[in-house]
Amino acid sequence: MIDTRLLLDDFEETTRKLARKGVDPALVEQARDLAEARRVQVRAVDAARQEMNAGASRVGELMRESRRDEAEALRSELSLLRARLEALEQELRSVEESLDDVTSRLPNLPADDVPDGRSEADNVVLRTLGYDPADYAGRRWEPHWDIAERLGILDAQRAAKLSGTMFALLKGDGARLLRGLTAFALDMHRDSYEEIVPPHVVRGEVIAKTGHLTKFDTQAYRLRDDDLWLIPTGEVALMGMHQGEILAEAQLPVRYMAYTTCWRREAGAAGKETRGMQRLHEFHKVELVKLCKPEDGETEFQSLVADAAKPLEALGLPYRVVELCAGDLTFSAARVYDLEVYSPGVDRWLEVSSISLVTDFQSRRGQIRFRRQGGGVELVHALNGSGLATPRVWAAIVEHGLRSDGTVVLPPALVPYVGVETLRARS
RNA sequence: GGAGAGGUGCGAGAGUGGCCGAAUCGGACUCACUGCUAAUGAGUUGACUUGGGAGACCGGGUCCGGGGGUUCAAAUCCCCCCCUCUCCGCCA
């Protein structure tokens, strides 16, 4: 959530920034009015409580001095005051509820230099690496699902039998390729990120504070008999680790990575772009997250982008870096770069990593803070991004490695991890 | 899953209805002493919120695992939940 102080102290500017993200100014105004109403109500409640507290200690004094009659009289007086106080408190709660309801619909502010724009069409390609259209002319490319089925490393039929559409079942070298990819990515980042194996099932409270469980975000699967949820991304577990904590300045930046399974309901996503490994209810991913001081956010962001790109380069996959325009930014992000890998099989750029600078948006709800050396407590800034999302990278490797004889050559960097140089159909 | 014990500030730990945002010890920070470090002495040291002030700061309110309740008054009494530890059971 955003800082409600911004609504009160810097309303014009905040409205303008949120408008770039497509937020109706009327909603911002509504939030501001409620924030003001809350302050007024807080003052009223505090005044009543002050009176209450003074009266209560006066009763104590009178009792000690054995002035029973006076004490009794004051007690019944305070009894009435208490009723009034409770009414005021009730009103305050109701204002706070409305305020929370409205502010929970306000996204994070975009960073100032994020390009204007309304949709995906206005996103800016910052750089393209390793891609030459000429490389793909003059020969036939196949989508990975066809190649993989032929090689017997992906079995969509049986996955559907077990679990329905948008699930994958990998076999043989396909399974090994997945396992190799994750080990490869984890090794690549081992010096800068601490590897974590978190629980894959978390409390509703934890996931809610990461912003992945709102009225509008119903991606996560819930366990039927418990208030526990399957993580839609490792970010949820990693960001949840320090909720409610005040870290020492010297601990920052915190850099974690985790290889986890991710589960997403992907409601409404059925259809054409879900074939093969493009979009799954269950997939595997190495996630990177950082917590840092506010002033280090942009630097950490750029290095996170570089870190996320490193495996793609090492695997020799053509990719591009896209900066999302203000209107296309995700709800909690101030800045997002997407890494997209070119897929010759479908002739499209597929998002394999989305790197977000979340500033203090998540840490405010999660109360993840740090104490400055000289004193003073502040919210940490948070960043996250995929270090390697396996399904689409798996698919890209299969498509790019395709040779005319139907076999698939693996990138050399991966060979030690998979144990073979070529994926071929089992005879 | 069953039985018991317990959750208090940065840490340890006292407090069982008003004098408690909270003893004491430790840690950290500041100052003094000192060539430096150590030691010693003095002092400071929770978060959030609201009001005043340019600010240093000052006043009010809330918070003793979380949520309800009793009471003029709750860290303290009652109920529910969460967590930790010990023992038993089960188990990869």
C-alpha cells in the first residue's frame, strides 16, 4: 500500500503520478478525504480516552484515601463516558475500514522517469541481445510442444489425465533438463544471493501482506481445510521471511534466491497461448529478491536486471529488455523491466523474467523495516525478479537447439548439468 | 494427534488489577578520562499515531504473541486463536 501521508501532504503530485498508472483521480480524492476523516476521528477518540484515563486514576486515588462515596460517584460518571468512548471508537474503526478499502485499490507510484503509456503497446524495448532475424530465415522452426512430444520428453496427454490442462509432465531428458536448469541458475547466483529452501505453503496472512492475495488477485490456490495457500511464486515466501521485523542497517542489502515450485490458478487464461510450456498451473522457478535501503533501490534494480539476464546469455538465448510504461506496470511496482526470450517456434517474444522495483509498497503492509545507524526506523525497499523461470526457458532451449535431423543440441553451459549434449528420441 | 509449561523492550529476565511503557542485568550509542585499544565513570537508548514548534524538543493516545470480553481502571482476570519448548504417540 502507498503512504497515506502522501495523500494528505502531497495530494496534487500523488494524483498526477497515479493518473499515469491509470488511476481515476476521484479515487485518490476519496482516499484523501477518508485519511482526513480518520485524523479528525483519531483526535476525538484520543481526547475521550485522555479524559477516561484521568478519571480512572482519580478513582484509584480516592479509593486509597478511603473516600468511597466520591469514588463511587466518579465511577458511575465514567461508566457513561465509556459508552461515549465506545461509540467514537466504533466510528473510527468504520472510517479506518473504508480508508483501507480505498487505499488497497491504489497501486504503487511509478518512478518519475518511467515512460508514459497506457498499455503493452507503449512499452519500450531498451536493448536486444543476440537476435538477428536472418538467423531464423530460410528454415522451418517448430513449437517446442511438437518437438518435445516427438522426443518423448513432454507428455501433455498424461499431464492432463492426472491434473487437467495447463499442467506439464516431463520425462527422461526433459525432466533432467529442468533439473539441470535450476541447478545451473542457482550455481550462477551463489556468490551474491543466499539460497533458501522455504516452505511452499504459507499462511493467508503472509501472502496477503505481499499483495498477492487481494480481491483482484485470486491467483493462489488455497488448501481446503486450513488457512494455508500454495505459493504462486517464491517471492511470497522470501518476502514473508522478514515481515514484522526491524533489520539492522548493516544487514542490508539482503539478497535471497530460492528454487521453488509455483502454483497459479491462471483463471481466464485458457486458450491458444497456453499450449505446451507457455503457461502452467504448476511450474518451477528460481526467484531472486532483495531488500535494501531506499537510496540503493535503483542501483540494486539495475544489478538485478543484469543478474536475471546472466543465465540467458550463458545459454546463448536471444533476448530483449523491455521497460514497461506507466500504464502497464504491475500494481505494486514503481518500475518493471521484462526480459523476453525470442521463441522461433511461435515467432514471438516470451516473457521469462519480470524484474520489479517495489520501493516500500510491500514493506509497508508487511512492516519490513530497518534501523539507521544514527537511529531512525524506515521501511526497506524491495525488489524481485525471476532468476530463471524454467518452463519458458526450457521451451526456448528446445526450440533453439532444433537441428534438421529433429534432435536438439543443448547449450554447452548446460551439458554438465544435464549429462548429455543432444536430446534425441529414445529408440 | 494427546498431556504439560511458556510467549514481556535489541537480548536475557522481573512484574499477577491502579503508583508499569514496564525493575534489573547485558548490548548499543554519547560524553569524560586515555597516545590508541581496553578498563572505568556519567548519561542516552522501543514502535506506531496525533497535536504544537522552523527545529532541538514538548504534550496526548495506542501497543507486554494475535483477536475478543469483564472493569471506573488490564502486561496482570476470562474466552478463542497462533507460536515455542518438554514428554508421549506417529512418521519420511
